Amino acid sequence: MNRAELAHFLRRRRETLQPGDVGLAAGPRRRTQGLRREEVAALSGMSTDYYSRLEQQRGPRPSEPMLAAIARGLRLNLDERDHLFHLAGHGAPSRALRSDHVHPALLRVLDRLDDTPAQVVSELGETLVQNRLAVALLGNQTEYSGPSRYAAYRWFTDPAERRVYPEGDRERQGRIMVAMSRAVLARHRDDSRVADLVRLLRTQSPEFAELWERHEVVVRTSDHKTIVHPELGDIELDCQILVNENRFQALLIFTAVPGSEGYQKLELLSVIGSQRLDSSPSS
């Protein structure tokens, strides 16, 4: 671990980012060049003290998950991410076709979407990052591990996953997930993750196996859906899908027709966030 070079690199990258680059307001009395340390820490999902010690050449060597979080928080490109790992004494992550490192261009768009739910997902259906309203609408989908990282796996193995859609729409959503999985497998047969996921689901879910035999294929660029929120009920939304240049990641943006009931519910969701409407103040 090269503490001095790591600290210098982190500081320089932090200083080149402006609040507007990550969806933050500059404020009237801002004297810091670039972002503050506490802002980078918040964007990276860690304590200010932990991040500050890295810039001060103190503390233990950061783990690979910590480095990945910092790379995301600082909006590093892949070359910069690899450099960060090397400075910390780790080997750079494999640049697989579907890298978990969120594409900076998609993050820049996500940073500016503070009034509507949005999230970045991988081609395999892993939710990589969500904004506040996406968490409020769909729950935190970034906390899963193992096969549960994939939306299709949760859909066919965990009945609770289906509650987000009305009962009458669940069959269609299941068919879409299987058809998308088949399209991904056809494009990337050499990627063992895709084949392993399909093999696992065909073994564990008779429903998936039956739908797989239909050989349906779909590549979505938009969708009209109804989301069932535990407090606000049915919310009718349009889902627009913005993909990066190689289609390995996509930004999902959920909007509603202005003036509609769905639009009003999204505005209410923006106010209440992920708090439950029926929760009572703590005593």
C-alpha cells in the first residue's frame, strides 16, 4: 500500500469534483476546492472519519469493497479505479463484460435526478446504485449478496419479491424476466455468471424452467407498469431505460404523467421518503 500516493490521488480527485457534478448544491459560503471530505464519504457510504484517515495517510489498508465504494463516490473511470486499487495494494478487479463499476456517464445523469425514482442496473438484473426515491419506491435493492443479487433469482425463489407488482401483472413480469435472461445468455455465452444463473433457476424453480422452454426473447427499452407501494398503494408509472454504449448497464427512470394520480403519489413519496406513513414518533 502506497499511503502517500493513495492520499494524494484521493485528494486530487476530490478537488476536481464540483458539487453540481454529483447532484449537490454548492451553498453560499463554500470555500472548499471541489467536494468536502464528508461529502465524498457520504457518496461512498462510509464515515467521514474513515475517509479522512485515508487522505491523511492513516488507518488500515482499505478492503476491496471499500475501494469500489470510493471509486463510485469519486466518479472514477475504469482506469482511475484500477489505479486506486493498485495504490492500495490490491489487484485491479477483472474488467468483465458486465463490470459492477457503475459507468460514470450513467452516474452523472443519476446525480441530477433528485425528483423522480431512478437506479442503475446491470444487464443481469443487479441493482448497482439507487437514488433516494428509488429506495422509497422499491426498497433497498443493493444490499443483497450471492444469487439474490439478481432480480430474476429473487423473483422465482422469494414470493415476497412479487408484492411490488399487482397480482394480475405478475405473470407478465415473470415472462419478461425469463425472456430477458435468454437474450443476455445468447449474447454472452462465454460469461459463466449468466449460464450459472440460468442453470440455478432451472433447477430451483419449475416455473422458470417452464417459461424457459417457451424460448421467448425480449430486450426492453421502456415499460409501462404499476408499482404497489406498501403505504401509497398502486402507482402507475412509465419506466424509461437509458443504456450505456455497450448495453452492459442501464439507468431506469420512473416517471408519471403530470397531473395524474401516479404523479401526485410520486410527489408525496418525495416528501415521506422511505419512512412509513403510519409510523409514530419515537418517545
